[in-house]
Amino acid sequence: MSVFALAQKLELGLVFVEKLLLCVLFWVLIVVIAVQVICRYWLYIPTPWAEEVARFTFVWVVYVGASVATFHREHITIDVAHPLYGMLFRIRDPRRIERFLILVNFILVVPFLAYLTYLNGQYLSSIARLGQLSPAVHINMLIPMSAILVGSGLMLLHAITDCLRGYAKPEARGEELLI
């Protein structure tokens, strides 16, 4: 088994765990919001914790979901760029255009995600020093705020592996060579 195939299997396993986490978080979100609605509008009991737990869960869903979207290349893209780059740079082969766009994406996205991950790590270290607690649930704010670090770190990993996958030889990706 090649190193590329092993890395691909590890990444697919990681994406499976991310999707599983998303399913669990969505169910938690649905249950907490349902409890909030039932308590507020039917039982007339305020539940301040439910709104806070729903907000923190939603933040986790957004960042883990963005990571899965990065893996599947489902973020917003400009599809008109393929033919435009082909005309501007006189590239006729669609694979060369795709490889060029993967490189441009890598040059733009990876430094941003690396910087975001670094900044959030710095921010989380200051939260850890202060020991800040959430107002309603009284949990350490490291838990909800670490969603940004986890999500941006996973997006960074998926962006790097996507670029490597785009530049790997077709035999290494398990594809046939197109002549």
C-alpha cells in the first residue's frame, strides 16, 4: 500500500468521524431547541441554558460542516473561471486548468486557514488563562470556542490533502492515465 493510499484512507476515516459528529450535533440541536420551545410556549418555564447550548452546538455544526464541505469541494466557487483561465493563459487541456486552479486555491486558502488556526490558538490560550465560564451553563468557554480551532485545523488539513491529491500522479490516485 502506497503512502498516498494510506493517507487517503486516514482522511476518509477522519471525514467519517466528522460526519458522525455532525449527525450527533444536529440531533442535540434539534432536541435542545424542541425543549426550549416546549418549555417556553407550552409550560411557560424559562430555560436560559437551552438557548446557550443551542448557540454553542450551532457554532460546532458550522465549523465541522465547513470542514466536511472543504473535503468535498462544496464551498462556493466561481465556475466560469475554468473557461476564462483557459482563454487568458491559452491552456487547452482541462486537466492543466484544474491543476492551475488547485494551485491558486492552495496559495490563497492555506495561508488564511493556517493564520486563522494560529490566531484562534492564541485566543484559546488567553481564555484558558482567564478561566472564563459561560453565563447560563457555566461551562469553560474553551469548549465552544475551540470549534473554530478544530474546524479551521480540519479545513487546513483537507485543503492541503486536496492540493496533494490534485497534483498526485493519476496512478497514485487510483485513476487511469488518459491518453
